[in-house]
Amino acid sequence: MRKIRLRDLAHARSGDKGDSSNVGLIANDAAAFEIIKKQVTCEQVKRHFGDIVRGPVERYELPNLLCLNFILHDSLGGGGSESLRNDAQGKTHAQGLLLMEIDVPDDYSLS
């Protein structure tokens, strides 16, 4: 096994709703989706973001889109109009998630 960043297997979009950030992680292909589905768990995402995500993380699978959607609760310091954070609307959370490292088989070929 070797480690790679999620950005090598997927792309992502993020946004906000109140004090929660929403991150859609879209796999490049079906093989990448299977790897991501097994390794990118709610616990892993929460650990990856550390103190940024203070609430629970929820995950929804959209297999027909090769996508996982994560809701990061209590991650925006109160939301757009209340927060003193630089990114009170979660726009950079997608890029942050793409920096997560996961394991792939040594012979896995990146498309």
C-alpha cells in the first residue's frame, strides 16, 4: 500500500448552511469511488479537520454520482454573519478535505 492525497482520486465542492459546512467529494471513476467509500469515514474526516469541526460529521453516499457528501456540524464558528473566522462559509473545506491522505494498493494506477 502507498499513501496518496484525495485530490489524486477526486474533486470536491463545499458550501454552508448556518453553522454547518457541506462538502461533496466526487470520485474520478468507479474504482476511486470504491477506495474512497471504504476509507473516507465520518471519523476520518472529523480527525482530519481537527478543532475546526466541533460537532458530528454525517456522510451520505450518492453512488450513481460517484460522490460522498459530508455535513460538518458546528464547523463555521456560528456561520457567515456571526463568525470571526476567515472562512465563515466553508468555501475552503473542500480543498482541505482533498489534502487528506489515504491508502491505495501499490499497483493502483492514477487516471
